[in-house]
Amino acid sequence: MLQDIIGAKKDLFAEGVQTVLRAHENRTRQVALLKGNLIRNNRSEAAGISARVNNRGTFGFASIAEYTPEAAEKVIRAATENALSLGRHSGRNIALPPSVGTGTVALNAEIVDTDQKTIIDVCRTVDNYIEKKYPDLTSRTVIYTEDSQDRIIYSSDACSGHLVTPRCYIYVMMSAETKDGVPVELFKAFGGFGGLKDYFTDPESLYPGIDELYRKLMDKKEGVYAETGYRTVVLGGMMGGMLAHEAVGHTVEADLVRGGSVAGPNLNRQVASELVNLVDFAHTWQGGTVPLPVYLDDEGTKAEDAPLIRNGILVGYMNDRESAAEYGVRPAGNARAWAFSDEPIIRMRNTCILPGKNTVEELIASVDDGYYLVNSGNGQADLTGEFMFGVTCGYEIKNGKLGRALLDTTVTGVAFDMLKTVDMVSNEVEWSSSGFCGKKQRMAVGMGGPHMRCKIMIGGR
């Protein structure tokens, strides 16, 4: 983990500008087995220092791929000079965002390095189990991934702190063929916030989840294509999480609101059913820790929850300090950067639709003829809220009971229109935290949601 060698350089911060000095290291570990063959075995680290200066609304940024006291001095001076120089040409002269509090945020976790041999051994144990128990698979892949951010932040007028965000996962991918020779596949991610010792010291704990994945794949092997049309569906929690992130979350990031997203003219208006509530959580939910906790953002803002939709009403955006001042609200810590060379931009953290009152069984039982859409392998949306998601796992619902599995299909719609059709919401939430968001720079994010009954356009063959 990083040792603090930059704190003493705060004395170089110029008067009258807002300065953030950040030391930042990213680490990755990867191992992949394809049918038992080792095809990937990587380790990498990248560390450096950056400084960002706000001079009356004009930002100067500088970074360097070194971690030394001299490098800290260089980036502070360069960022300050950049801000002053750009300011002379930009014509901007606006009040700086007010301070939202100072102090120090304590170190929240630790990063424990695991040697590659141990990682490979864990993957081989998992792969051997799948090979012996399920020899009828046409292919199997076991992938271990680990990434971590280690950041030390000093701000001239906000909070400082040392924050780490380690996460690791094992992805199990299985493939089979239908009776017509059509390949089908499913995958499942195991893991979360932390390191290998937190999840995988006992690989046998993964076996029930692997067995469930195989059963779903065998269902899919005998699956049918969905009937195209506007149908009543029950969206699984992972589908709800994808919707919360891709189709709604991006439209309510303040920089994209400025860019013309559909959320701009809809603030304080009904955009969803009264059953829909959406929050971008910082670090805590229902007395526990969210999948990827953020305690301090890369502008030095202490992280708080950001309410977005309340009882179907769009009530707010996600902001950085500048946009929060523009909209007259308090920033909640959404300015995030992936690497030392990245400037912080407005990003989601743990975006989740809140649970309702019904059970999943009640939702399924309420549908006479529709579909249960369990999981999505990918998705995309634009600033109008129009989305298209791939459905990799789903089932028919006939007379309130689950029927045949579905082969891969898609769903499309406009988020704010579709959310207005939500008329039942389950009382539990499923979280996912294994993916990356790709807005300008990659970022580790969490997302989640309950099951929801709604109407949606589903594709067919």
C-alpha cells in the first residue's frame, strides 16, 4: 500500500485557488483457465501523482508517473501554472464552489497481495470440480480478476484521506449445445469488495453456485425463443440494476444533464411509478456496507448518499463540486478518477432501486402470460433514456408459474416510460459489483435492484 510522502507538500498550494493533490496506485491480477489450460497469468501496478487546481472556474491538471516528493512538487506547480494560464484566455471568472467541510477520512480497508501460484491453485480447484462433475459441457472457463485503487488525497479546502478499494472475482463460464447444435452459454461472478482471502480460501463454498449455474444452462439448452412484442415481464434484480445504471443513472449525472440528457427538463417531475425509488449509495445500506463503498471522492468531498428518484419523482442529480454549486445543492462525493492520470468526473458509485413490499413468488404468480427475465450480459443506453439490453437468462411465465427457459434475446424501451409501468416491486435487492462503467474512463461500480413487474418490448429470435 502507498506510504504518505505527499502530505508535506500542501505548503505549495497557492492562495485563492482550490487545489487537490492525489497519490494513486492501480493494481491488477488476472488468471484464466480454458478447459484446464492456463491462458492468462498477469500482474501489473501503475502509480503516480496528480494535482488539480480550480482558478475562478478554470481547471488546471497535471500528472506524472512517479511517486516521489519531487514529483508532487512538479505536479502542483504545473497544475497551478496551467490553471492560471488557461484562466487568462478562458474569460471565466466565477465564484469558487464553497467548502463542504474539512477533516480527515480514515483508512477504510487494506490491500493484501496474493501470489500468483495461490491464485492459480484456487482456479484449478474450481476447474477440476467442474470438469469431473459436468463432463458434458462443450467448454468451461474459470477467470480470476483482482483490481484495486489505493489513493491518498489532500485538498486545500475540503477533506483529506487515504482510501483503498480492493475487489476480486472468480468468473465461471459454461457452454453447451442445443439438440440443433446451437451454442448456449451462461456465466456467474463470485466475489466482491476485498481480496482472495475474503472469498476464496475455501473454493468448495463456490460449488452450490456453480451447480445452480449448470442447472440454468441445462434449462437454457432446452430453451425456446421469446415471442416478440410488448409483454408483461418480471425483471430480476440484476436486470433492475442494469436499468438503474445504464438507462437512468447516466441521464442524471450532472455533466450529462448539461449535455442535454432527458433528465434536464424532468427535475421534480413524475418519471416513474410511485413504487420506484432510486438512490446512488455512498458506502452504507440497511446497516451494512454496500458492494463498493466510497467514503471520499477525488475532489476531497466526503461521500454521502445521493437520492435520485423518490416515489417516482426525479428529485436530484449526481454532482461534482462545480455542478453542485451551479444547481444550488450539496455535493455527495461523486467525482471519481480511475487512475492517477485521470481527472475526476461525475460517476456513479452504488446505484440501486429500493425494494418494495411483495415477494418474488407473488410477482411471478401475478403474471398469466409473460416472461421472467433473470439476467443480462450487456446493455447500452443513450441520453434520451432509450435502452437495449441483452437477456442471457430467462423463463416463460404461464398461469403464474415458471415454464421453459429462454434462449438469448433482447429488451428495448425508454427508461422513464418503462418505469411508469412498474406496478409491483419485490422486498429484496440483488447487488452486482463485478463490472466496469466506461464513461470516458473505466470505473468500478456497484449496482442493484429488486424484482419488478412491468411492461417492456421484448425481441424474439
